[in-house]
Amino acid sequence: GESVGLHLPTLSVQEGDNSIINCAYSNSASDYFIWYKQESGKGPQFIIDIRSNMDKRQGQRVTVLLNKTVKHLSLQIAATQPGDSAVYFCAETAGYSTLTFGKGTMLLVSP
Amino acid sequence: SAVISQKPSRDICQRGTSLTIQCQVDSQVTMMFWYRQQPGQSLTLIATANQGSEATYESGFVIDKFPISRPNLTFSTLTVSNMSPEDSSIYLCSVGTGQVNYGYTFGSGTRLTVV
């Protein structure tokens, strides 16, 4: 289930489940969005991106959905594995300038 | 994607001192950024490092506290000046190439503890 931790909301899933991580963004002018994975002690690592002229993009085991009407972004991870445990951030930019990051979600995958 | 080398990876510093963090990129990049990530929180943009001119700071961050240099298209430094325990954070260098897919990449960060 999903709960709010001390700083970050946490999503706990079982290995093999599908995970959905959500993100609300605020700038209606944002035209490019990125999902990052951050493991403990490391910098954010690119997962997948999407431009505003698309509403869905698929990668390997990951899918990003964009709903511009309600300014909402989601990351779907299929067949979640323990190695997917990390903090996930969405980021947005308008015109490929500075990135603004969302609050982040901690994903915990139990074997 | 660009490969970023950031150092030091971590440091413990005395309050009142300053620390300079270096960011080296393996290719010329258009944009370089500095972020701060406080424990358990998201990334906050400190400034955009501009090559050959003064950095562009975000609200709440000032040059006297966080002086930044960018002498060329592959290197930048961030100094955290007159440190206090509240400056304990992870500081991250990022680059932007203006391209989709891996257009924005991050260094591994500098974990700073001020005592």
C-alpha cells in the first residue's frame, strides 16, 4: 500500500507486482518530463522521458503516462524487482531549460 | 550521455569554513546546474552555471553563500561558504545538452556534513 513517510511518500509492493508511481506537476507551460531513479548514495539516474506532444511512452518494463489536462504524470513499472527499490522523482522543464523536481516517492519491493 | 565526475564524494567540515566542489564533464555541454538535496527530500536548484559570466541563482540562494565558477564548457565549481550545520546536504552537479533522452544527467553528488 501507499503511505506518507517522514519526508517521502512510500509505495510498498511485492516482487512481481506492477508498480504505479504518480506525480502532479504545476507548470502548464512544461513541455518535457523525465523520470529519475535515485538509489542510496547515488545521483539521479535517467529512466524514461516524454514530450508534451505525447501521452504515453514505453521503455523496457517501464511506461510513462502524461495527462496534460490535469497536469499528471505516472510511471508504471512492470514485474517489479527488488533492484527497483529506490526513490523515484519526476522532473519537468519548459523549453529544455532548468529542471524542476517533484517531491519523490520511495518504492520498496519485498521479495 | 555525458559522464560527470564530481568531487569530493563526501566531506565533513567545521562550521565557519568553506568547501569547493568540482564538476568535470567528459564533453562540452551547453548547460550546467547545481542542486542541493537535503536529507530525505527532493532536489532544489541552486543556480545555473554560465560559461564566462556570473551564475544565475534561484530564489533563496545568493552568490556570497554559493559562489560558482564555470571557466569553460566542461568544468564548474560550487563553493559552500561560511558553513553551518544547516548546509549539511548532498550537492549535485547536473548537465543539460538540450536533447531528449539522457539530455539531463547528474553526477553522483557530494555528501557534506557540517559539524
